[in-house]
Amino acid sequence: MEKKILAVGIAIILLIVVFSGCFDNNQQLENTFELNEESSKFIGTWNNMSYTWNDTFIFYSDGKCMRILHTMELNDTSYYNYTFRVEDDGNLYLTKKYDTLSLTDLYWYHFKNNNTELWLWNTEIGPRYAYEHIYTKQ
């Protein structure tokens, strides 16, 4: 009986060691970003102003993104750091990283006016109720 318990314990330790190596590799793959023709359209500063808020996205060529959201009524500015990924099917993925958690927002996107306007639809609220946010390249 003791030999079985010892064998099971050793097997569990070996599995933990093997899978911990896999997590390190996934972390390295997650940090890679490939700038292609479609994702290069995003690079730069995009601004959307309204009478109640000013929303700015800054996309960098290393796959990082910063969002600066200023609410006029509250005179409050919030900063959000993301990584971004663009898919050829018109999907933009913005991922926020926390200590032990990553949250990804999905947007549909479309460029207009010779790639100087970026139209975004946040899919969080569903396609039936989604409305566009129009950003102008600065």
C-alpha cells in the first residue's frame, strides 16, 4: 500500500514539473506580436470626442495599446493598458492583464476614408444593440 501511495505521489510531482514547463512556453508565445498589413493600419493615435467624453486609443507597433478615457462631466481621466490582436475577419481583440487574470474585449472594426476613420462596435452588449464609435486618426 505504501508503495502505491509513493508511486502516485511521484507521478503527480512529475506531471506538475512537465506542465509547469508548458505554462512558461505559453507565456512566451502570448508575448509575441506580428505586425502585418491589417494590424499596421491601427498604429497611431485615434480620437473620438463627444460633448460628454474624450476617448483616445494609442496603438503601438509592438502589439500594445493604451486607452485614455476622459469624462467631461466628472473631469475624470482613466488609463487602460492592453495588448491587441487583429483578425482578418474584422475582429479586434483588446486584452487587459491583471495579476492572475486576463480579460479580452472583442470589437468589430471597419476603416473608412482612406484609413483615417476607425469605426468600432463593442460586442459586449450584443450585435442587436451595438452602436458604432467613430475614431479619427491624429
